Amino acid sequence: MMLSWLSIVRLGLVQMCLGAIVVLMTSTLNRLMVVELALPAVLPGLLVALHYAIQITRPNWGYLSDTGGSRTRFIIGGMAVLAAGGFGAALGVTVIPGNFAAGLALSIAAYTLIGIGVGASGTSLLALLASATEPRRRAAAATITWLMMIFGIAVTASTVGRFLDPYSPTRLLEVVGIVTVGAVVLTSLAIAGIEARCHKVPMVEERIPFMEGLRDVWAEPKARAFTIFIFLSMTAYFMQELILEPYAGLVFGMTPGQTTALSGAQNGGVFVGMLTVGIAATGLRFGSLRAWVMAGCIGSSLSLLMVAALGQVGAALLTPAVVALGFFNGMFAVSAIGAMMALAGQGREAREGTRMGLWGASQAIAAGFGGLAGAAVVDVLRLLLPAPAAFGSVFVAEAALFVAATVMAARIIEGTTHAPSAALIAGE
């Protein structure tokens, strides 16, 4: 048997749990370190970069789930490791004020577990989707699970934001504990019995040497150019990830709960942007794939300029600007992954997985580098400039990167009559 629509939605619940835990790390804990603990923004930037660096091992987790005979155990086990890392990261934040060395050591261990958990659970989940979904349903299945993850991120950020005020370390641990334990329980219930009812997953008999496959793909001009595009655009996409909430707290005086809710609003915009492209491009067959990517990049650039300008004038319109940024980010992301899915089958045969792995690694490296670079530059500029100007300079630089990505997209993405389905292999 292949996956039914109900089973696909159940697997989407697992993706939703992944997003719910990861958003606490990238938004709430990051803001607490920078604002409440007055730590340099580069510190949480390094921790988040660590979790992205760990995820470069995703191809290995996929191989283990291929040959291990059961993807379910990797999905549940990975979620348990992710939950332990998420709670450990929150505990580290509460320990740092009293014992910085111990808190930092705990945080490093926790973020390592987060990277392992996301890699093991997320990769195995996508492998199950790919191997047990009918070909005609695969694009829709990927879209459903990705949108459910974004929904989980948005709902968790908004809900946690309300429960965190007034902030205290005890309240933080209580809220994070509920989210992490709930994620493991919901994942176990959602995945139960699905794999057993599907056809047997084919086992890999021989593993192609990684470097040989990588050299084959890198020799393809389209694959090489698209790898560079992914790195450039995703660097721009993630540069604001670690500085947006501190910006809202330091420049606009928002509380931890308010900035967490702001992150939820941003991810709500991402959800709507992705849904818009999915309906327009896939359902209505409106617009070319290249046009959607370029529109998302340009819209993201203009939104970032608006976010930077609001800090200079002190206008209380940050939330609408951030929602617009999320909307165009979602539009860009889902159409760019559409291009990725279309290009994966071009070039030498039997290298589709290697291409996706190369682009996934490029995305992970860009996510870590972009977040870390944004945080580090803000720290340096705050020594020389007022906070609004320091943060604003990074947002302007990010906007410029999106413009450069627009130019690259115009050159390397084919202008098809309509965009392929908004399928996405998720990578938080």
C-alpha cells in the first residue's frame, strides 16, 4: 500500500513538531541571550550555525534509514533527541547568568543534539514520503508537509509569546518543556503504524562513493550555477533570522513575548506566501517559475528596506513590514525549491540524490553563515553606530543580496510557462 492522504497529513504533523521546537531556538532563546542576558549577538549566532553545520550529515542519515529496515525509529528517535536538545538549550539560557562557562557548555551540547535530531528525524521522514507516496501525489505531499511545518512554527511562536510574559527562567523552562514533550508524544502517535502498512522500503545494496558523485554533479554547469544561487539567496534569507527579534527589543522596546509573537507573525506571512504560489502556480498555472522567484526576491528586498527605515524614524509599523517580509520570503522559497526539483532530474542520470544533497548542503551552510554573519556584523556596528543604524545597515546589505539573487535567477532559471508544484524538501 502507498500513503493515503490521511497518512500524508499525519506525517505533516511530524514536520509541524520539528518546526515547533526549532523556532524556540532561532527566535525566543536567541532574543533572550541578546536582550535579557546582554550577550553579543554572535554567541547565539555561533550556536545556531553549529546546528546547521551538524545537518550537513543529512545524506548519512538518509542512507542509514535506507539500510536500517525502519524509518520510523529514526523519526521518533530523532525527535526525542531534538526535544532533549531544545530543553537543554533553554536550560542553558537559565544557567548562563550564574555560571557562564557551564551554561555555554550546556548550550553547545544542546545545539549539537538539535542538529542531530533535525537531521535524523527530518531526513528519514522525507525519505518515507518519497518512497511510499504515489508519484502523482509526491509534489502535493511535500507541499502539505512543508506548509504544516510553517504553520507549527507560526502557531508555536505566537502561543509561546503569550505564555512567556511576564518572563522568568522558571516560566521559560515550563513552556519549553511542554512544547518538547508534546512534540515527542504527537510524533509517536502520528507516525504509528504508517510505515508498516506501506510497501517495503527498498534497501540500498551498494553505496556510490560520495566524492565521485559530487565531482560528477559539480562538473555540470547548471548544477554548479544553481548551487551558487542557492548559497547567495539563502544567505540573504537567513541574515535577519538572529537579529530581527533583538532589533525589535532594542529599537522598538518590545517584550520577549511580543518579539516571539512578531516571529510568529513573520512565519504566518511565510505560510501565506507559500500558499499563494502553490495555488497560483500549481492550481491556476499562472506565472513562470523564474518570475515567481524574482518577484519573491524583489519583494523581500523592498520589505527589508522598509524594516530598516522604520527603525530610523521610530514608526510603529514593524509588524506589517515583518509580515510582508515573511510573505515574500515564502514566495521566494517555495518557487526556488520548485526550480530545485525541476533541475534535479537534469544532467547525468542516477545523480538526482547527489544534486539534492549538494543543494541541501549549500542551503545548510548558507543558513549558518548568513545567521552568523548578520549577528557578527551587528555586534561590530553597534560599537560604532546607534542600534537603529547598526541593525539597519545589515538589513540594507541583506536587501542588496536579494537583488543580486534576482539577477542570477533571471540568468539560470528557465522561464517555463508555469511553475512546477511547490514541493519542498524541508531543512530547519
